[in-house]
Amino acid sequence: MKRTVILKVNSERPEMDKIRAAAKIIREGGLVAFPTETVYGLGADALNPEAVREIYTAKNRPLDNPIIVHISDKRDAYRLARELPENIDEIMRLWPGPLTVILKASEIVPRETTGGLDTVAIRMPSHKVALALIRESRVPIAAPSANLAGRPSPTTAEHVKQDLDGRIDMILDAGPTKIGVESTVVDLTSKPPRVLRPGGFPFEDLKCVIKDLRLYPSVMADREIRIEQPPSPGMKHRHYAPKAKLILVEGRMETLVDKIQELVNKYRCEKRRVGVLSTDETKHLYRADVVKSLGSRKDPACMAKNLFRLLREFDEEQVDVIIAEGVPMRNLGLAIMNRLRKASGFNIVKV
């Protein structure tokens, strides 16, 4: 078991002595959890196969689940990838930010990083701590979310500690992340390009730049779609799940509330401790053991930021069942619903 060092870092003006300490660990093949604008990532040298294997071990992550490579200089994309599309410069103008692109991998990227695929997922985060760490490490950093595989992604350093304390070398703590759901993943090797995972960059905004962009069928799926070789993180294995059983109720708000309360009553009669994941508009209507609000339905950015934190809080309050409201699948609502459907194992009730 490792001793995990936790360093508090200023999110706007990262202290360089702390960044250098973390970068030294990366260069020496170790693991550092660090904040991005989306969630906390678990970083290793993306070009060091042994270091990347340590990520899989620390997270209990399946080996066929590819890892996103984080860069601090757009020119690195040309080194890590080949056969770039003609409009790649226009797309890269969206960086830094919560957008990951999938390209054909160059020969320098190890198969451990790509999950055995011939493609590589690349993004440039906008968080100042993440950028400072990548620059100081002088290598691209492979970084999935810094949690045990299958658990809700971490949006604070405390979440990372809960899952990975003693399994990694260092955590850089720069406070809560701003977006709260992972990056949007776009496959630029397919024609037309497809969103494989909705995330912090809304589909509607991306369409303004990538005119022929489509959604991969599993993005909107309300049942499990079998994918043998996932081209992106978050597509094949169960993700984002709390320890409690999660049921997602989808439908019009008028019927949604009655159905959720009916389910609450049913499980409480079975002596289960029941939580409801509601919204500001409906929170006062429920009678359950624990009721938490994602935020207002009019503010999907707020709901996204709160999602994973609240799923972890339900576990801390030891509920047996969580019944969650579906939200409109617009803007960041698409990413929220994608995560809730997967977290429930597609245990969905439609009303």
C-alpha cells in the first residue's frame, strides 16, 4: 500500500513547487490525481506503458477501456495522431475545454493507453492546475477519472481520497471542479463524425463547428447496447454507479412526481431506506428518507455540477434505493441523462 500525499494547490495560481513535485512523480512512472474543469483525473505518463498499466491496477479498470490523453500544447496532437481530418485546426480552436477528439494513433502511443485500439483520444483541459502539470511533466498525461472503476466520478479531492487513498502517489487538491461531468468525446475517424459520449461541451454547440456531427446510437439509448470493443471511455462497462440501487423515472413532470412517490412508498414498506434525487421545482413534493435536489431544471449546468457529488452523498447517508427524476435531454441535460441511465444499469421506469 502506498502513502498518498495530498497537496492543496491554488486553482488560479498553482504553486510551482507543488506542481514540480507532482510532475516528478509523473516522469518517474507514478500516479497523480489532479483537477480538470470536468472531474478529477488520475494521471500517468501516456507514453510509458508500465505507468499506464498502473492506472488500470489502481482503478480496477478493465484493460479494454481506452484512456484519454491530456495535452497542454495543440501541436502535440500532430505527434500523437495521424490521418488528421482537414478541419482539425478549426476543431482544435475549441481547446482548451471539455472536448475530447478520437483520431488514428501514431506509433508512439502505447496500446495500453489506447485500450488496444488503433485510435487515440486526446483533449486539452482548461484547468490551470492541469495545464501546469502537463507542461511541467513534459509528457502527455493519460488520465481517466480518478475513482474506482464503476463508481461516480470525483468532483473533489475528497472523492478521490475515498476511492484511491493508498493506491496512488499524490492528489493535487484545487477544490471542486466547475463542470462536474466528463468531457464530450467525438470520433473524428468516422464519417460522419459522431459523439460517442455526451459531456461538458454540449452537442448543440458542437454542431455549429462540426456541421455533419451525429450522435452514436448508445448516447440516447434507454437500454443496454452491447459493444464488444468500446472506442471511447464510458461506453461498455457499468459506470458512474453509487452503491445503492438506482432507479431512473422518465416522463412528464406532472406524472413523474406521483410515480416516484409511489415507488418510495413501495420500498419503504419493504423497510428500505429510500432517497430521491429531485430538482428544485419538485423537491418539496416528496416524502422519503432523504431528498436531494440537483438544482433547477432551468439550469442544466448547475445540475451537471451537482450530479456525482449527490450520488456519493446518498451512499454516505446509507440509503438502499435511490429514485432519480429524469431531466430534459437538452444542452448538458443530455450528459446528465446519459450518466443516470448508465448509473442505473438502465433500470428505467417510463411514465
